[in-house]
Amino acid sequence: MDFALEAKSLDEIDDVSENTKDIITKAAAYAAAPTNDLFDEIVRTVGRSSLDDVKFTARIFSEFLAQISIAERHHRYRRWSMYKRGESEILHFSDGQNHQADDCFKNLIHNKGFTPSQIHEALCKQNLELVFTAHPTEARSPESLFLFQKITHILEQALQFDTSGVEESLSYLLRLALKVPMSREQKPTVKDEAEYLYSIVLREEIIDQQITFSQQGVPVNFRSWVGGDKDGHPNVDEKTLITSLEISRKHLLQWLRRKLELALEDLSQLGIQSTTTQNLLTKMDTLSIITKGDGSRIEAFKSTLHALLDDLELKAGLPIPPLDDIREMLIVYPALVLALEVREDSELVREAADFGASNSNEALDGFAIARMIHTLRNISEGSNPKWYVRCLVLSMVMDEHDVQAGYKLICQQLGEYRIPVVPLFENAHALQNGTQILEGFFKLNKGRKTISIIEKAHHELWESRFEVMLGYSDSSKESGVLPSRYLIQLALQDLEKFFKRHKLTPIYFHGSGGSIERGGGSIKEQTQGWPKSAVNIFKATVQGEMVARNFGSALIMRSQIEKIIDQLAATNTTIRTNPISVLTGKNSKNSILHTFSKQIQTSYQKMVQKDEFFEHILQATPYNYLDVLRIGSRPSKRQTASRKLRAIPWVLCWTQTRVLFPTWWGVGSAYEALSVKDRSKLRKELKINAFLTSYVKALGFTLRKVELPIWRLYLERLDLPKAQIEAYYQQFAQEFNRTLTFFHEMTGQEDLLWHRPWLGESIYFRSSMIHPLNLIQLEALKRSNESLLRETVTGVACGMMTTG
């Protein structure tokens, strides 16, 4: 992007101040040749600017950064479209990954020696579940998202048709975007979040693509936490549960109506009319409200609908594609809702279960989670409650009693164990003791039986599947990124043995987000070292800004899903053909990786457990202002007294201040503490251990985004002597430099993103535009201006490609 040209074009916009132009011009100069003097000039210009000036400047830079994201996504979309149209034989990527099915399979057959039957077998075993969440990671306002979605649509249309009038349309929309706040002015409600989410993932084109995947034998199932994720959310209850289900049903009924109308249009050409169809369309209107006995009404409706579909195809004498789509849709959405995942803190579930053991349902007013499950019983009457709510997730599980309490609460409110309980292992203790926790849970009601009632239920009701959720955000907050992922890898290996003993098929629900600090990364890097059981059924959260990014259009969604499916199929094939995983025997307590991980964990926890450290973070970063950001409906702090700090706001603050602390802190000092011999062993480990390689690549990406001089400016906000602030900063600088040494010595590479040079360029062009936003954010903190702070948080998030 040409900053000078952008600054000049601002002359055409009314009321652009000289200060605004000055900041943009100096930012252009700084991007071309960064110097301390020029940076100081930008600081002074921001400091003397009026509130209106800095607010408008923040909006301009935020829009610049949003444009870069759209342009990059459009570039990938263009290349993908060319590939699909046959204009390009293969897509070459600098990261060495195969991003499309044909490329992936060609590589497996010609370079890896696998047979087509092996690949087909692996592919047919894939099953995807994507859980959409309303965690506060989408900072942009609905108005700005709407405009940028229109811009994306125009660019896509230009690729498919022609470019006439595109420049005029884009110019208009971009000018309009400058007048719209990028940040949310009002805190969204749970209903707002549900309406926004389903307006994206339940659009007609997205459902069509989902149905196509299912018809091809690869189920791609959508789930949602919106309206059901009670954990620490005072505004989630049985009412939000119903509201979320009703909003998703509205979209699914619209899709169903459209398909029936298309089929009738085709059949009318054959002279076939159906009064039953019209009656059914009228009856659909009565299904939009979900009340007690909804399950029975839906089952009756589906029975009538199936009879109608059979009758219409019999009269036509040939298959009707829209009717086939409807049949498949009823399999994917059997209750005509996007099923929810319900979650609650294990402490509160234990309280509710203990209370419910000796009190009636009418006395459970103080336990929203109990009321939510009881409401599920009422609405699902006549069908399967699992079609409405997939499971009860228990956060912060510490022992078998937590899981047993979840089981008891389900039985109390549903009459029997009709939806599965899912323990969430999200801290070091739970990850290290997961199998013992499950063993204790399985002993419940076992007595002299060879199999417990819990195991029996999973075998008989749920195809012998048992689900465990793995938490990336909280474990990273507690221990740092590498120790967190290492603990998760070890947990996966232990759990695989456990489930094999009990003849159960595991489902590992990966609670990962878009950022590295919350478990994000490419699907190839995320799955490195996973055991076979973790690959067949892939379940993960899709959070915040990732929803709009990956489901903005059917083609983008298809591309993203194909990447996941292809990589999982490739990984599955490799694991089955070569059963000795790269991690087998390498992660024992005597391994160099184990030693290295423990040293990082110790260093990280030593830092974060200092009382003054936490106080300094509160003062220096926007943390104290999280409640006024209005990003999501969820509070920034937990209600449970012992678990105040949420992982996502913690990461958000490190992302906003450009430090990205959890990913790299402790790595450099741990490496420096190793002997020369152990360093050599660790370098050898890197060459054979895919898990370690994956982390080192993620580390390079993170280090490339870190800007310690910006962090110094935030530290200067602390009410401490200058000498102490400088000492604090030097502590960060020294650890950062040690970590750079680790990276360069381990990889032998100078470029932190040698494997993805295009990503390095993207970070480079973004970085200089984020700097002014950080300076304006510091002014917002200095002036205690909440509106300006929200605008800068949104802009920095656009530049960093995630809020955190």
C-alpha cells in the first residue's frame, strides 16, 4: 500500500485535519525507513492532536489494515479459483503444504508411496465438527463487518464475471466505511451474537456447501456455544438457550422453504401440482417457536415431509436434486436447529447436583445450568435431546467427582443419562491426570459389573464414542504455549491407551482459537504428533473473527474445510502406514523435550505468579478497561471467586501491546540453561520430532510480530521510578534476545519466517500501520477515553490478524 498516495487521497475527503495527514505522511516515511527520531515525531504529533483528530486517524489506519486482510484473502481466493477452473495445474505454497485435495493426494501417491485405496479408506473415516463460539474475539462492529462483507462480495463477483464498475463501487464503500465506527458502541447481547453468527454460517450458500460435503460422504457438522455456554456468563440461561435454537431454526426453515419452492418450480413444468406441499409450507410457520413438546412436533413434520418427497419423486419418475438436498439436511439437522453445546464451571455443577439430590426441580431457581437441562427435557420430548444439545461440558475439571456431578445432574434433570458429559481438561493438573479422572468416573455405579453404567450408555447410545475437551487457552495462560501443547500431546497419548482399553472411540474436542497463544495455527502444524485416534474425528472451536474470515463465502468455506479434510486424511494415512509416531518414546520424562518443557514452565510460572507482575500488567495494558470494550456479551472476569482471570482477555492484552508473552517467555532462558550436550540433543530432536518443529515455526511467526519498543511505551505508564521501569523492560529484552538465539541456533535460519516468506511480508507491511494505533491507544488510556480506546483495540486487532 502506498501511504503517500493514501495521504494525498485524503485531500478529497472533507474535514481531514493537518494533524491527521501529518501522522499518515510520517507513518509512510517510517515504514520506508524507520528511525527513532521519526517515531518520536509521530508520538508528539499524536500527543498534540485533538480527540476528533486522533479518533479519525485511528479509523483510517484501522481501515488500511482491514483492507490488507481483505486483499490477502481475495488473493488466496483468486488463486484457488484459478486452480479450480483449471487455469493453474497446482498451487505452490512457500510453507511446503498441499492446500488442495488433488495436490495432497498426488503427493501421497507419487512421493510418499501410498495407494489410492489407502487414501480413500482414510478419507472416508473423516468426520468434522466445528463449534462456533461467541468468545469476545470479534471486535469489529456489525456495521463495519457488513460493509467489508460487501467489499469481499464485489471482489468475488469481479473474478467470476467482469470488473466493470468495481473501482467506483469499492471507492464508495471504503469512503462509507470511514464514516462508520470500526468498534462496537454497544455491548452485544447473547441474542445479538446468535443472530450475527447464524446470519453467516447458516446462509443458503453455506448450508448448500455443508450438504454437498455430507452427500460426498464427509460429514461436516456445525455446533454452537452461543446461548448455551453458561460458564462464567451471568446472562446465559434457559431463555438464551431457547432463543439461540429459535434463531437457527428460522434460518434452516428459510433454506427448507427455498428448496421446496425450487422443486415445485421444476415439477410444475411436468404438470405436477401438490396441495400437500402448500399445506406443509404453511405448517412450517408454526415451527418457528420452540416450546414444550417441540420434539414430537418436529418428528410429525418430518414424517409428513418424507412422505411428500417420496410422492413427488414417484410422480416425476426421476430424482429431484432439491429434494435430495432436503433429505440430507434432515440428517445433518434432525431437530431443524443448530445443536448447542452447554458448558458450566464444574464447581457450580457440583453445587447444583448436590442441591438437586435432596430438592425438587421447583427449588432450583438459583442454578441456571439445572434449569437449562430441565428445559432441554421439555422441548425435546418426543425425540432425542442430543439433537438439541450435544453435551454438557464441564470446565475446570480437577477430579472424578466433578465428572460424576455432571452425570448426576443430567440424570436428575433428564430422567436418565441422555446427553453425554464432557470433561474439559484445561490446566496442568487435569491434563496430567486425565486418565485417572476418567477411571474414577467410570467406576461410578460399577459395583461387581464388568462394565459401568456410564460405559454401557456410551456403547449403546452413542456408537461407543466418548468425548473429552482439551483447553489450550487456560493451559497456555497457566504454563506458557510450549508446555501447554506438550502437556496436551502427552494427554492425547495417555487417553488413546485408556479408550482402547475400554473399547471406546474418543472424540477430542480442541478448544483452540485463532491465535498461537490459544492453540491456533495451520491444521498441519496443529495435528503434528497426534495419535491416530485424534485424527479420525476432528472437533474444534471456531472463534470470533475466524467465523467471518473462514465462512465469508461458500468458496472460502469450501477451501478451508478441504484443507482440514485433506490434511487429516494425509495424517491418518501416514499414521496407519507408519504406526510408530514421531512422538512415540520421545516424550518420556527422561527425554530432552520433557526437560526443556519443564524448564520453560518453571520460568514462565515464576514470572506470572509474582503479585507485582499481575499488578503491573493491569496498569500497563488495557486490561482494566476490558469491561468497556463491548466486544462480547461475556464478562471479562469469571464469577467464580477462585478463577477470576479469563485466558482470552489475558492474551488480548499481550496482543494489543505487541508482546505476545505466553508464546515465547521462558524459552530463551530454558535453552541457555541447557548444557552444550543437551542443546545438541534438542537440535537433533527438532529434525525428527514434528511436534517440536511445529512449535518452532509458530514461535518464529510470533517473534516476527513482537515489537518491544512499543511495549516500552506501555511500561512507561506504570507508577514506578524510571530506573525500575528500565530494569523491567531490560528483563523482557534479554529474554526475547535469548529466545531469538534459541530460534536461530535450532533452525539455522536467520529469517524467522523462512518457511513462509509471504507471511513475513504481510507482517512487515502491517506493522508500521499498527504503530500509530498503539500510540493513539496510549493517548486513549492517558485521557481515559473509552470510545477512542475501543477504536484502537479494533484497529490493532485488524493489524495483528486477531484480537488474541
